[in-house]
Amino acid sequence: GFFQSYAVEVDVKDASNATCLYAKWMMSFLIKYETNSSDYKNATLNLPSSVTHNGSVCGNDTQAALLALQFGEGHSWSVNFTKTNETYQGDFITFTYDTNDTAVFPDAKRKGPITVVVKDTMPPVQLNNVFVCHSTDFIEAENVTQIFWNATVQAFVQNGTVGKKESRCPADTPTSAPTVLPTSANVTTASTTTLSPAPTTAPKPVENPDTGNYSLKSGNKTCLLATVGLQLNVSRDKPLLINVNPKTTSADGTCGNTTATLKLNDANSTLIGFTFVVKNTSEGAQKFYLKEVNVMLLNRLNGSVISSADNNNFSQWDAFLGSSYMCRKEQTLEINEDLQMHTFNLWVQPFLVEENKFSTAEECFADSDLNFLIPIAVGMALGFLIILVFISYIIGRRKSRTGYQSV
């Protein structure tokens, strides 16, 4: 599905009707919630064209400033700002979403408002300067991913006039060399991503993607391993191939006894989430498999969301618990009608990793030594069919001759 979030502009006035807090930005929310069937779905909550900012506070030397929004069916978002003698900065963000909003959360098991409080990532800004950040910023906590871009903010505005001097976020500052992000992450709280297509300005790759090595840790122990080359095929408007670059991709996620999630972020432009679960077989054994894939593609120029796709009905990449799954040949996952994912050199183990290395692999059929038997079997079946047709023809002729002789 493709979606749009509206820009928000808030101008908070003091008692003399002078501007004391100004902000203009865009944001979107990705929320994982449980359904009545105990499955998990991903919801996208975007800002509508109309919001209110009741309860916003100017702030002063002893009181924090507060920017508060209310929107949609019972949803709200706020951030408070603190200051020193020289700087101001965002402190805490409070986001409340109401799962009674059935348009956003159909079939939600838990009903009512849910509140998430996180530390703001905004750096200290010189007083009287306006903070500007066109790049995309993500804050993840408690099954919620908050996405911000095209932000212009100034708290504790002096004399009612927004400052003309800008303080830019580090992400907006060009660097002489690209930053290489790590592919190993410590697991903390559960979080989600849903994901979608990359910038329309991206060049079309002509080669297979490079293979990346990703891992998650729980404390000091590795709990998930994945090696894979990833390519997205976006067919909306016109075909577009997007290779995930391991050198600019970071890994995050969660590990558990029956559910594990691997989230990949390629330079804040391509976000991919894999969810693995454990099932019991009819023989009483346990196997893991890939259940869900989320993809989000963002515009590299301004961070806006181009599209998101989600499919939670997969049953691929299955192997016995304690083993790993391997498939060197290319595989294709249909995320939705507009988006396919191609995997290369896949090797994954989302549970029971020992000694920081893969366990014995169960290979996909495409990699197995029996794969060459398929054309032989087809040829034999075709030959057998020809023989049957020939025998039927001979029998038919004999019956025909017998009929003539009886006359």
C-alpha cells in the first residue's frame, strides 16, 4: 500500500499573541499490534490534514516548553523542550495511539489508548537559532517506529520572531566519505518495522546484490545470524531494481524463544524487516520458518515515505529448531502486487545460535543434489505418456480390424 503524511505547522503564542514556540515537520508512525487471532499486524498511522495543538506551553526559565498535537481518532503526540543559559533541546516524546480506531487497527485484541514515552534525539541548539533537519530520523520503542523528516523547530522564541540562523542536524551535513554502519546490534526492547520502495532517482542495478553478514546479540551472546544478498523489484509505475548495500546497512531486531525479528536499514532509504516464528510439526518436532516480511522505501532526497509493503502469510525458509536454513540459489518473495524481494546466497539461523556460528544447514531443494533429477523425471513421464498413446493406438487399430472381419 502507498500512503501519504501531511506536513504539520504549529505556531504557539504567548499571552501577548507573540510566537514563543514554532515547529513545522512531517512524521509517520509504524505500529505492530496483536489481533484477536493472536497474529501480529503492522499498521501505518499518518498525520491527517487537520490537527490541533491544545495544551501546548511556551515555557520559561523554570518550566519546560511543550508542543502537543491531537489528531485522528484519539491519537496524540507531544514533545517537551528544556533549556540552559545557552541552549535548548528536545527532552521526552510521548505518543499515544488508540486501538479503538478500527480504520487503522482492524481486529485489534487490546482495545483503548496505548502510550509510549521515549527520549528525544534532538541535539542541543543554540538559543535564538532554529533547528533544521531535512533528513529522516527514526525513534523505535515498544513496537512503535516514529519517523520524522523535513523538520524546522525553535523553542523559547525571543521577541516573537523565529530566528534566521539555522542549526543543522548532523545528517544534513555532507561528509567527504560515506559512513559505514555496523551490521551487528545488541537487542534491547521489541520493535518493528514495516517497510517499502526506494527513491525514484536511484540507478537501476544490473548485477546481483552483494552478500551481507548480519547478526543480533542478546547481552554478549549472539542470538541470530543471517547472510544474504537482497534485491527489491518495484513494479509500480515502471520496473525498478534496488540492491541493498551491506556496507551501508545496519542490523537491529529482537530475539525470543518462539519469535525473532531482524530489521535492516540501508542508509535510511530502504527498511526491511523479517519475522521468524517457531511451529510444532505433526511428529512433535519444532521447526522455525519465515512468517512475515515488511519493506519501506524512503526518498533519499527528503526522507519522505514513498511506499510500504507487508506480507505476514509466508511459510518459507523452514528448518528444524537448532539447525540453520541455506539456499544459495536465487529465491523470490512476493511482498505484494507491486513489490518482490529476491534473495541470493541465503543462510539464516534465527534461534539457538551456539558459539557465534551457524549450525548444520538444511538446504533448499534448488541447492540439493536431487535438483538435476527434475528434467529427467519430466522426460521419463513424457516418454511413458507417448508409449501409452502408441499402445492405445495399436489396440484401437486391432479392434477396428476385428470389427471388419466379423462383418
